[in-house]
Amino acid sequence: MNRQLFIAAKPAHWCRIPEFDKLQFWSANLMKNLSIPSYIKDGVSQSAGCSMYVRNYSYIVDIINSVKNNSIIVEKLSPPLNITQCQHGWVYDNSLFDSTVVTQWDLVCEKDFFTTAALSIFGLAGLIGNLAFGYMQDYWGRKSSFFIYLLIEIIACALGVLTQNYGQWIVTRFIVGLTVPAILSSPYVLAIELVEPSKRDFCTIVSNIAYSIGLILLAGVVHIFRGWKALSLAVSLPFFSLFTFYYFIPESPRWLISRNRFKEAAMVMKNMARINGKPIPTNYETVLKNKLCASSDITIDAKYNYGIKDLFFGKNLARKTIIITYIWFTNTSVYVGLSYYAPALGGDEILNFFLAGIVELPTYIVLWPSLYFCGRRWILCISMMLGGFACLFTFITQTDQTTTLVLYCIGKMGISSAFVILPLMASELYPTVVRGLGMSFSSVIGMIGPIIIPFVNYMGNEVAVFPLIVMGLLLISGGCSSLLLPETKNVRLPQTLADSERVALSRPICSL
């Protein structure tokens, strides 16, 4: 998802003047001033990217070659009267990127919307893929589904460099988009189901630290590989190394139990006990089956094919599903929106992205003890409120680029914290029999955000802070909604629909 920001980065551009191609580099700025109109945006003078002066450029070239003095050249030329659209393509600023999809196929001016459409199509693919993956997780298991999607992503991303036009590239990005959300969520679900309640915080924090480190490393990779094709291969082919872990990663014993595969679940548990130096009965399969069957209706549930309607099994589960899904929508919209917004901050896009990634790390230092002592619900609310108000305050400081960048980073810290807590809380609220499906359903609805948010950011071409205001309001509303969810700290994971239905919603006013 983030790599597409650089693969389809839009560098500064202006109309190409064929007559100027033979001139020396020393007169490049003069050539731009003579041929390209300028305008003021956010108090800064900028060159137009899609228009040029109507002039006799052959005559101008002759003057430049003969005079070679900027001030005299300007004096000899009459002021331009007419402006027209670019007639001979564009010249791109290659100081940051050697090539991108935009420069490859001239996706600027009348095609300017194509990159926004690509991000929306990517989000739509994630929505579709996430829903399919939810069924795969609960039918084929967490482990197998992850590696299937991983293989599809690597191949599709690598094939993108072979595309000959924008349409073909979009197809490969759609396929990649099908897999990305699922690849992010599957290992997390597996980890949560492998550990005891007291260790869920640890798994959550560590997995998100790894994600943030990945963002930081991505900035380094982009710094090294400035061409979009080399970058596409650099961020896809190395993932083949993950397949070496296939035989070392166990399947979720909770999922195996939910499918009535007690023998395999017992084998996983025995191996875990051996590694941890814990004693375990030799007939653990029988012990496990008797214990679980006596405490729940798992044997009945195991024969049933669960679907989305089961997420609305009863009043409490239905309300929790709706609230979790709405919060997931707000978080996904804002997290993706802030990631896509980084280029609009101006300056070095790679540096902005690096800063947005590195500011996430300190949040985990605070978040870990906060989750341990304060639980999930209030920390989720505070994180979203902090990020929301930081985004809103950019309206006051929109003329100060440095202050806007600082508020942007604070907003990124807030939403990053929320994204740590939400999957953890959701995995603790959805029962095992529909945990994969429930999280995928919420994530699918959340993926509507990445479809819409590129259009919101596109509207920011006129008012730069408009997207941040929209994202701030979304975060604040989601933060208020989070207080309705029950606290899940150190609570046993619900195994069946009935287990989940017995846990009622919170009353935030009473708890205050």
C-alpha cells in the first residue's frame, strides 16, 4: 500500500518546449520563466504544470544563443499574451525519483486523476480480498491462507514491472490489493490465538513495532532505488524468504479445535509445552476434548458453516460488530489518508515518509504499560481523540509548514496507537468460530475508507488542510464510539457465539 506512493509519485512537471532541448543547462531556469506561467499557492510562487505561453520559441532560442545574458534576453522579448495547454509533452523534475509510473505514461494534467483512481482501485481490491480471506482463514486455517496470499502478492507485484501501459499496471495493482490487508492481519490473528491473555499485549506491540520498522526501512529502500521498476522488485522478491518459515509456524490450535481437529491441536500444544519446558499429559487430546466440550457447545458449532449473518447472532454481538466495524472504518480511512497525504506536506517526500514512520515507535513505549495497567477501551479512545484534534488544529496553522508537519506527526502517532489497540480488542471480542471472518468483515467495511479517502485528498489540491479536517472529525467520532465497547483486558477469549453474546456493551457515562 505505502510503496504505491513512491511507485506512482507525481514529481514537479512543466510543458516541454522542443526548441529548448538543444540549449545548455545553465539557462534551464530562464527557459522555464520564458515559457511557463507561474501562480501563487499557499503564499508560494509555483510554475504551472499544464500550460505554456504561446510564443515564437525558435526566435527566443536564437536570441539566447546570441546574447547569453539573462537580463538582456528578457528586455528583447515582448511580454507573453496568450497561454495554451502543453503541446509536446512534459519535462519532469528527476531530482527525487529517476522514474515513476506517472513519468512513464505521462499521468498528469488531463490524466492527473489516474493516480487517484489507482489508489481507489487498490482500496477496492483490498475490500474484496479481505472478505474472501475471512472465509479462507476460517475454512482453510490461518497459516495456509497467509502463504497463499503471500505468493499471489509477490508474483503480481513483480509482474507489474513488465506492464506496457497504465491499464495493464492497474490490473497487477488490483491483484496486489486483493492480498495486502489479509497478509497484514493473518499473522496477527494467529499470534493472538497462540498465546495466553496476559501475552496478547506483547504480541500486539511487537507486531506493530515490526510494522513501523518496515515503514522506516521502506524509506531507506526508496532512497536507494529511485526508479519505479527497480523499487517494485526490491519490495516484492525478498518476501520469497518468508516461505522458509512455513514448517516452523504452527497452525492455530484454537482454530483446529473449532474445526473439531483435536488431534492436530493437541500436537501443537504438546510442541509448545516442550519448547516452554512445561509438563503436559500424554493423553492431552482426550483431556482437551473433554474439557472444551464440557464447557461450551463447540461440538455443535464445529459442524456448522459460519457466515456473516452469525456476526449478528444476538443483540450484544450485533452491536459489538457494528461498533468495531465503524471504528475500523475511521481508523483505516485516517491511517491510509495520512499516509497518502505525506506528499502534500511539501519538501522531501521520502523524508516526510521516514518521519511519519519513525514517530510511531515512541508511541509503543508509552502504549505497552498503558495497555497493561489501563486496559484497551480508554487507551483506544484517548489515542483517537489525540490524533483527531491534532488533525483539526492544522486548520489554525495551515500557513506554517513546520507546525503543520508537527501536528501531522502527532496525528500519525494517535492513529498508529489506535491501530495497535483495535485489532487486539476486536480479536478479543469476536468468538473463535468467527474471529477470522469477523475481523475480515470489519476490515472489509473499513477498506471503504481507502476507496474514498484518495478523493478527499485530491480535493485538498485547493485547500491543503481540508483532508486533515475530515480525518480529524472521523477520528473523534470513532473515539467516542469506542467507549461503548466492553473492556477485554485479561478476559478469556470467547470460543462460541453464545460466549460472545453473554458479554454486554459498556455504559461509558456510568463508568465515568
